[in-house]
Amino acid sequence: MQAEFRAPRRRTRVQEEYEAPLPVSYSPGERTMLRAELINQHVLVCHPDHIQKIHNQGYFGKGILSRARPDHSISDQWEQHEGLFLPVVSESRYEELLRWARSALSTQGLDEEAVSQTLLRLSQPVEMEDVRREVGGGENGHRGEGEGPRPEGGVCHHMKRSRPGLEVEPEAKRSCRYDPQDLDHSSDQDSDSNPDPDPEPLVPGPGFVLVVSDSEVGGGVREVRRTPFSLSEYLQLSLEEAFFLVYGLGCLSVYLHQEPLSIIELWRKFLSLRPNFVSSYAAYHYYRSRGWVPKGGGGAKYGADLMLYRKGPPFYHASYSVVVERVGDAFRGSALRPFSWRSLAALSRITANVSKELMLCYIIFPADQSEAELDSPECVSRLKVQEVIVSRWVSSRERAEQDDI
């Protein structure tokens, strides 16, 4: 029986425009290669321009500090102050950031007096002339953490894109800023180098904020101060997303220990990290190539492997919850996720309760395909995909429909 396609539910509030569906970019004369790092079994994109390019054109990955879009910022509200746009935080929020900075500095072995002196200097009000000088002198066009795009009007509530940072003061220089190259690689099984057991901690960072007194929010005393704590937002890609960008689109290069991995090396590395990677990638590649936006992270809370979106999560709710299974030509084999009737009925009910449909995606492996062939991504071309929509049978609804007839 042919499954009936149901139009996906639109989101009630859409605050962005739909861009090109895939991040395939070309600069004059050559292709722009985007870069990611394989760190502790995770694929991270660290360059701000690459983060926005990959996520905006295809909705790949999620921010490590955000729920989905990599748009973490110290504040959701920005305000124009003497010609510069600065993030606005309350006095209590600023005190909380100072406590975090104190804890980070203390863990580095600094004595209490040195920590207090550092935080005291960071938290002093700053004159706007000093802010403009540190932002970049104004003439060179460099913008710092406290300076974003310049929209019309006074307050901007949606500026949460990554911005280049400023240099940290000398006394805070050893405090911290995560560099993906300095992170611990101790979990990499095939690493021959000695991992750094103590990656640099997060610490007081560059930038400025507009601090508003809690008792006079909305029109009270405002002071420009330095941000006591700086966090870097990165984009985390699933293994399937990363390999699709490398193999399917050819627009991404993944590095391990500062060396780019070839397609074969990356495939074998991902296979070592996840034994069922062949099946999961085949399903991901199948749906991506048909215009869907598959996301793996959201499926876990619904008991599925993938959630399928039309155009992308900002525009529609997910249409399908997908469970991926590996089978042979005769639809036999060891199931990746064995279902009992009770567990399958429970999963079907959960899916229906969140207005989605349950789809079983069978990845069919040829009987003559050897294990050696699975060491290359070329094996994907021999795999077949069969989808089955699972729906609940409700006896009361069925009787009502029969009565109507």
C-alpha cells in the first residue's frame, strides 16, 4: 500500500529567509574549502565564517553552546551607546560572570589576591574613548566583541552572530581562550603523539558590555565594562553530516592533529568510532540527496535515529521520525535495534503524540558484499533503501469510518 504524504506543519514564527540549500561556495577562479577539526571523537567547525556558511546553507550541525543555531551571545539584547552597539547585561548577570571568571582563574593556581586584583581591573567602568581605541582605532574597520552590525534604530534584539574578538589584557593573557588545536586528543585511539592533559581553561576574555543597574533597568544608570568571561561558539557536526560535506559535496576538509584526512582515512576513522556508521550514513545520504534535512540529535528524545525536516528546522516542524535498520537481500539480519511489539507500539504512539509519522528505513546490503568492501565509501553505491511508514490502528476511529460508509 502506498503511504500518504502529509504536508509538514509550518512554524508559526519564521524570522529568517531561506538561503541556498547546500553550502557549495565558489570564489572567483577556485572553490572555497571549508575546514573542520576532529577533536575527541567530535567534528567541530571553529572559524566564524565557516560556521555561518555551513549552518545557514543546509542547516548542518548545531552550536555547542546553543540549542540549534550557533548564535550564543553574552546577551540577547544590544543597544547603541555613543556610536557603538554593545550587548546589554544586568548588574546581577555581570556579577555572575565575575564569579565564573574567579572560579576559572582560581583553578589555574593563582592566589586569591591576584585573582581579586585582576577581576577588579576588568570590572572597572571604561571610557568610550578607550573602547574605540581597543576596538581597532575606528579607521581600519576592525570590529570587536562589543561591536556588531549597525541596524537602523536604537536597540537590536537579534544580533547573535559570531564576531571577531579583541586581544586580552596582558594580565589576563594566560587566563584562557579555547583553541581547538590545543584541546585534548586523549580519546583518539590511533594517536601517536602525547596528548596535553591540561587544555587551556576558559577565562576572562576581550570585549565590552553595557551594564544596567538592576533597580533601574530600562532607563537607569549604564556603565561600559569589560566582559569578564569569554566563550567561543563552535559548530558541532555529526559524523554523517561531516562525511556528507566531505564526500557528497566536496566542500569540507576535516583535520586531525593539523593534518587533513583523506576521504578513505576519514571513512575508516568514523567506522572505528561507530560500528554502524555504514548504515547510518547511507540513510543520511539518501534523505539529503532527496531534498530533506535530516537531523540526528533531535531524534534521540523521540526514540528515533533521524528527524526529517522540509527545508530546515527554522521553517517546518519535523515530518518523520526515522529508525534505521540494516538487513540483507532477504530482509534478514541482526537488527540494529530489536523491537518487541510493545516497544514498537510505544514508539509509534510517542511519534503520533508529537504530530509526526514513524518511518522504518531499511538499508539493504547485497548478499555478495564482503566486509572488505565496507572499508571504502564506494560500498554505499551498492546499498538499497526501503522505507516503511508505521501507523497506529485505532479501533474506535475505524468503526466510525465504517459507519460513515
